[in-house]
Amino acid sequence: MDTVHVRWVEKRQFAAWDASGHGIVMDASSRYAGEGTGPRPVELLLYGLAGCTAMDVVSVLEKKRLDVRGVEVVASGTQREDDYPHYYETIDLEYIVTGVDVPDEAVARAIELSETKYCSVKGCLGPQVKVAWTFRVVPPAPPGPARSEGERA
């Protein structure tokens, strides 16, 4: 069983931590009596979804022994505003995979497996939340200029 603690600090700021001691500060914007000192709780859902699916994608691509050097996910959500709760109606995920000779088909399959089988956060979202994704594969940046011996970074 996973357990987290959330404690009110002041105004709309809350400190949270897990059993391992990892922590985060959550806050509301000034519009809602907060000071914006941390992500809003609903934004943490985007962090969780992007992190969960990114871990799955890396795992699947590594199992295929592909030369993946980086994975970045940009998650954007549009909240329902007409009624409460203001849940995300749509979430768009953009994956940027950096690697050498990584086939588009492999990335698409890894994302599909994450979304339909592996990602626990995605599994917690109800059918009212529409998740769409796009991806692109980019080559690694060329190495920088060589440094001579004794040259400082």
C-alpha cells in the first residue's frame, strides 16, 4: 500500500511527502488565495501521467535494444470549466524521443502499450478524460568541440 502525507502550511499551500521522504509543495494561484509556490494538485496528475508513461516507453524501447538517449514528454491538459469538479477533459501528450536509428513504429508501439496496458496513472483516468498523443524521434545533438588537455569546462 502506498501512503503519502499532506499537511496544510498556510493560505492554500500544502507540503506533501511519501514514506521514502520525497517531498513536494502544492499551492493555488493568487486567484484562489494561494501564492503559486508550487504546482496545483490537479497539475500533479499531468506530472504523474507523463512520468508513468515515459517510464513505460523507456522500458519498452530498452527491451527492444534500441539506442535511445533521451525521452521527454510534454503534457497539456484542458480542464472542464462549466461545472465542478474541474477535471481534465482532454490531455495531450507529446513525446520527444532522442536516439539513433529508432524506428517510428517502435515508438508508436511503446506508447500504445503504455496507454493500453502498463501505465497505472492512465488506468486511473475515467472514460470522460480523452488522452491523445503525438511523438517525434530526433537524432542526438552532435558532440561539442573537443577540449584540449588542461582546458576548463
